[in-house]
Amino acid sequence: MIVGTVKEIKNHEYRVGLTPESVHELTAHGHEVLVETGAGDGIGAHDALYEKAGARIVATAAEIFASAEMIVKVKEPQPGERAMLRAGQILYTYLHLAPDPDQTRDLIASGAVCIAYETVTDDQGGLPLLKPMSQVAGRMSIQAGATALEKAHGGRGVLLGGVPGVLPAKVAVIGGGVVGFNAAQMAAGLGADVTILDRSPQVLERLGMYFEARAKTRFSNRANLADCVADADLVIGAVLIPGAAAPKLVSADMLKSMKKGAVLVDVAIDQGGCFETSHATTHADPTYIVDGIVHYCVANMPGAVARTSTYALNNVTLPHALRIADLGWKDALRSDPHLLAGLNVWDGKITYGAVADALGLDHVSAAQAVA
Ligand SMILES: NC(=O)c1ccc[n+]([C@@H]2O[C@H](COP(=O)([O-])OP(=O)(O)OC[C@H]3O[C@@H](n4cnc5c(N)ncnc54)[C@H](O)[C@@H]3O)[C@@H](O)[C@H]2O)c1
């Protein structure tokens, strides 16, 4: 198969769909790989590395869209890219179609086979191609919080781990899923005094067994939340109710109970945020202060560590890319129901029920596409 990857053109996106190492795997399987010149510059993977891995460097995205049978990307295609998609061409990338009628309309019009990373499933009922970005964001949340706690950034001047003779900072992590677990791991590793709140007894039990005495767990109800938030130097918002906007668990009123210079990091901001006073910020200007409390609410945290994020993403996307290239999309999807769950648009039709429902459009089943 001819596989192509292009330079991401979304604002401040430095990740790339295929690393040189992934290209090496594809070429070892006998596939031809086309890479747009400069596609990997943002992660320090320059053209020469791709050439060494067996790729052919191509001057423009247009040439790649014209000849590749499968396009592997990171972010959803932008309008100019959508216009270059061809009927039957495979697009393998994050799409997030439900809130994006314009993109959905263009993908339907293209006739392309569009496989969305975010809806590919696994045996445990998880979303394995989303997970690495939550791991990155969870770990980053502690770095971001530690920086915001410094005086120069408006924080109360507290070092997470303390020093001998001085108590460590108190960190409350609300939500003990992928983001929360990774945040707690980092905070505990730095020596902070960590409490993880969740409302799922199973999650609390798992966390308790993993962390033992290195972090406390606490059931998430109004009283416990209020208590932990008032006591914390750093609060990480890491809740998710799948398919719904994040619940506002920390009200504007609760800020008044907090210590001045304490920090809120709202990782759930991409789902609207779980603090009432949150609004999305950017890496260029990541924090703002309300009632003396520093808020960090960057919606695309993994973008700041594009190199780590690209490699983490490739680790989970490459096996499927290889199968699609080896078998062709139909056989690859037919033989793997989890990959089939990734099919969102095919032959001018939506093939993912939740996307169609969100946009008030018709759909056919993904199984019909591979029948
Ligand atoms: N800002 C970013 O760059 C970025 C990056 C990755 C993920 N995220 C977001 O982070 C959030 C968390 O993602 P995840 O992968 O960890 O999800 P997850 O499903 O693995 O975990 C969510 C956890 O929240 C818990 N929860 C739900 N309601 C709760 C409540 N009222 N109190 C306490 N816990 C509650 C659930 O039981 C679950 O354990 C999502 O909104 C996700 O989109 C943001």
C-alpha cells in the first residue's frame, strides 16, 4: 500500500502521524511511505531520518493526498486537506466529529474511508488510542501545577515535595482514571501528600492497592470534595463522564475556602472543565487568577510535549496502521471489531451512531461497510 503522512497544519500542532521508526516498520512490511518535507521537524525528526527509514520525501501535501492510499495524521483534517481527500482513500487520524458538522459534511462529501483514533476500542472497554494522551496530560498536570505554585506565577510559593523538616504540599486529584492515576503517580513520586477522589468503589480499590501508603483515596461526595479542596495546595481536575460535559465539582464559592495562591489544574477542560471558574487557556498564556487561586486550563496539554506525545501515540496507532496496510481496510476492519469501531465515515455515509445522533444525521452500521 502507498501510505502518506503530511505536516500538521493546525495552529501550534507539532506532532506528526508517523515517526521515522513507524515508517521503518511499514517499509519493512513492503509498503511505500511518502512523507511531506518537514513533517517531523516539530519533534526533531528531520527529512534525513525519514529517508533513512525508507520514506520518500515529497514536496507538498497535495502530492501525498493525490497518490497515497492511506493518509496517517494526528489532528482532524483542516478544510484545505479535506478538499484533497479522494473517494476510497483511507484517512486514519483523530477526528472528533460529533461537535464538528462542517468537517463531517466534508468527509461525507469526500467518499473517503475515515477511521477515527478516538473511537477505536479494546477488550477492557477502553479507548486505547486516546489513553496515551491522557497519560501525558496527567503527568504534565503535576509539572504545570508545580510551576504555577511558584511565587513568580502567582502561586503560594510551595515546593511539592517539601524538604527535610518542612511538610510537602497537599495535592488533591479529583477523578482516578487515566489522567488522575498518572497525576497521582507523578505527585507521589515527588514526595507530595496526595489524595485521590473518585466515586467508583472499584477505581478506589484499584488505586488503594497500587499506591498503598504513597497516596490516600477518598470517596468523592460534596463534603469530602469541599474538605480536600479547602486543604489543598494543588487540585487536579481529572473527571470524565463519557459522552457528557464535565460536572462542575468545584463551585466559584468553594474558591473562597481555599488558601490564597493555591492552584487548580483543570485537565477536564476539553470537556468543559470541572471547576465553575475554568475557561480554556493556551500554552502561550496558560494561567489566570480568580479570587487569589491560580487556574491552569490548557485544552491541548500533550501538544507542549510533542515529541513524547508523538511517540506515545505511534506506539498505539502503528499496529492498526500496519494491519490496514497489510490486509486492506476492509479485511483489517472485518477481522478486528475494535478497529471496526473506529470507522466513522465511509462511502459518503456516517458509520458511527453517536456521531450521527449528535449531528441529527442518518447513519449505516460499520458492519455494513465491510459486508
Ligand atoms: N486537557 C488536555 O489536554 C487533556 C488531555 C487528555 C485528556 N483530557 C481529559 O481529561 C479528562 C479525564 O480523562 P481520563 O482519560 O482520565 O478519563 P477516565 O475515564 O479514565 O477517568 C475519569 C474518572 O473520573 C471519575 N469520575 C466521574 N465522576 C466523578 C466525580 N463526580 N468525582 C470524582 N471522580 C469522578 C470516573 O469514575 C473515572 O475514574 C477527560 O475530560 C479527558 O478528555 C484532557
